[in-house]
Amino acid sequence: MRGPHNIWRLIRTGATFERSGAMQAALAAMEAPPRLRVLARVLGRPFKFLGYRGDPALPPVTQAITALGPAYIKFGQVLSTRPDVVGPELAEQLRMLQDRLPPFATGTAKLVFEAETGLAVDAVFSEFSEPVAAASIAQVHRARLADTGREVAVKIVRPGIERAFRRDIDAFYFAAALIERVAPFARRLRPSDVIRHFDGVVQGELDLRLEAAAASEFGANTRRDAGFRVPQPVWHLSGKRVMTMDWAEGMPLDPVVVTAAGLDPVVIAERVLQLFLSHALRDGYFHADMHQGNLKVAANGDIVAYDFGIMGQIDEYTRRVYAEILYGFIQKDYRRVAEVHFEAGYVPRDRDVDAFARALRAVGEPIFGMDASQISMARLLAYLFEVTERFGMQTRTELILLQRTMVVVEGVARSLDPHVNMWQVARPVVETWIRENVGPKAALRDAARTMRVLSRFGPRLPALVETALIRQTEPVVVNLRPQRGRPALYVALGAGLALAGVAVAGLL
């Protein structure tokens, strides 16, 4: 019986977007046809009074989303990582969404902790503060362990938030299915896939065990990185709805504050950039929400990262491709950049590699002509995706997330040093990775890995080869007669194919 609720929720959503003036901005970002924008305006006006009143000081889209509540705020934050869906301008606007909500009572937080861990708060902690931060999904308390005196942060999920999010996510799925049926122009945006991605992100954030695991893995990967620190979870005091971890002490990444502490903001800016690139290329596992709110600077200049709800991951092969693309641009070897795209299968082989290389030169050369304060790898990647889309490259979600994170990291670095030269800072990281992973040393490592795999299957290889050869020589016999007892299967299959054909025809 979710249908009526979903319909009512969507009416309130549309009315709120219309009331705030966000409807037209959102449709423009999705490149909706003009006639649909006119229809939305005509249909939306009579229902404006049903919309929630947002903060008029905010831009229209963020105003509407903030008024609609926590699930919409979180959805907007996730969409900010998908400029391929909402466009770069709207993605930037959504990136500014804040989900600071009023905290729930400390007494309630203690009850959640005790129910989750089976331990009494007063027995575990000698100190347990009022909330120091409150967001849409959870809030954080500062505490001190009674046995060791160690300072920790205790993150506790809001009571009832799982049910509230489930309600809104159901409405999002309903809306996505509706959009796909009535708005063929939106097929390229893949609304249902976007909602599934969002659902996965939210389910991960609602289960704090997964965030604790992310912090643990990220900490293990980066434990030898000079000038970088990751707070570690206290596992026996953590669970699905509670996460306890080291308290991250530090100052904000503000040039005035950093300078007053006797640190060099230029050095800090370079460190943030190089650490991010190192994590993405070396580990393939990176913090995908590295804005100022999730980073601090320790008194000794170490970067301290926290809040590991959104992490990015790219496989080893993609990392090699990405590094070669970056290195090719650094070297101005546009032909090689083009070849890498073809070799990776990102661009269809029927396209002209020389024409693609010239298009890439048109991307790179203007950027190299800029002064240091204008050079932007994030802008380069945005232009690159624009060109590759024209040449038939399919959207790759992991690279979109990488690009979005780079935009955020660049913003952090430029806030500390407006004249940071992105290429100079990136070059040693990229060159070192290329030398270690795309040269003779890497070839030997790949060969050793291949031999290890083959050695496991060695005893079975003769039988596998013999079976394959026998199958190649056997005649292929196709039995077109239905098997006894399976008429329903064939009827169902025929009906399914017919329905699929009707659906495709309707979309086309």
C-alpha cells in the first residue's frame, strides 16, 4: 500500500520545488524539452501552496531540498558526485548542501549505545559530552574511556531514521520508474540506476560497521604516509548503530588559522593534493568526501581525515589507464592519451584515433596556456569527459566520483594557496606511480602473478584443454521440440519477450 503515500510524497516534492523556483532549474539541468518545462509550470502553479517553505536565503534547488528533509538532503549530496546526471553547475550547488540538523537528546543517545553494545555508558566512559555535531543520519559525542583515559568520538545513528529513509527511498524508486515511462528524454540519465546507487550509499551509512571497516582499511593503506593520520575504530565499542573511534584533534584548514599556528599553508595545500592522488593511484581506495569539514590539521602539520561514509574505489587496470592519461597530458603527448582510451576500450574502435587526439589537444593546450592560479586538473577532466562522450565513451561512475573528489580537493588546496600549480604538485606522484606500475618492473610483477594463477590450475590444465578440444569438434545439435512438462516455461518466455518488445517500443 505504498502507492498512495508515494504519490502524495511526490506531489509535495513537486509543489516544494515549484514554490522555491527550483523546478525550472532542475529541468534545465536535466536538459528537459521546452514543452515539458512549460507543462511543469502550468501543472505546478495550482499546487504551490502544498509545498514546504524553505530558507529564501538559499539558492532555489538547495532551498527546496533542505525543506524536504534528511533523505532529500542526502540524495542531493550524492547527486553532487554525479555531474554527468545533473550538470556541473547544479552539482556544484548541491555540493554546498549541509545536513546539520537539531541533535536528539543525549539520554536517548546513551540508550542507543547501551542497546547496541550491551555495555553501560557510565561503566565504559568517564566523560560523555553533549552532541558536538549532528547530521541527517547520526550525531557525534566526545567521550573518554574510563580504563585508559583515551579520548574518543562516539557516533550514534538517529532513532527511527532507517524507517524514515526507507519511506522516501521507496518514493524515489517510484518516481524513477515513472520518469522512465513518461519522459524518454531522461533515459540517458538512468534514473533507476541513480536511485539504486543512492540506496546503496545510504544503506552503507546507516550501518556504522561498514564505516568503521572503511576507516580501518583506509588507515591500514595509509599508515606509512608521512603527514597523514586516520582515526581508528574501537571495535568492541562499535556496532550497526554505534561507532566509537579515536578523537580527531586539530584545527580547520583555514590559511589564517594555519599560519597563526606556525604552519605553512602552501605546504599543507601541496600535501592535501599529493596525498589524495597517492591514495587514488597507489591504493585505488580514496576518501571521496574530502571537503574542509572532513579534514583537520594537527599541531605538527599532519592532515587528519575523518567521516568515511563515502569512499571511492577503482581497480588496478583503471588506475593504470587513469595514470597514463594524466601522464600523457603532463607530457603533452595527446596521441598517447588517445591510444590509451582506445586500448582500454573506452572509445569504440570504429572512431578515428587521429581526430580524437586533435580533440584532446584542444582540451589540453588552452589549460597549459593558463597561469598557475588557473590551472585545474578537475577542469581538464571535465573537458575530457565532454570530448570522450562525443566520441562514444560510456559514462564510468568510478571516474566521475574521482573527478568530483578532485574538484573538492582542488578547492581545499586553493583555499590554502590560491596560486598552487596543480601540474607541478601532481607530477612527482604520477611519475613515481608510472615508473613503478607501467614499466619493466610492473611487467615482471604481472608475469609472476600470472604464473601463480596458472600454477594453481596446472594439474587440471590437460583435462581442461582436452574437454575444450572435444567440444570444438562435436557437431552442434539444436532440439527445437518443447520438452515434456515445460509448456508453461515457453509460454512465459514468449510473453516476456513480447512485453519487453512493447516496453522498448514505448520508450523509443
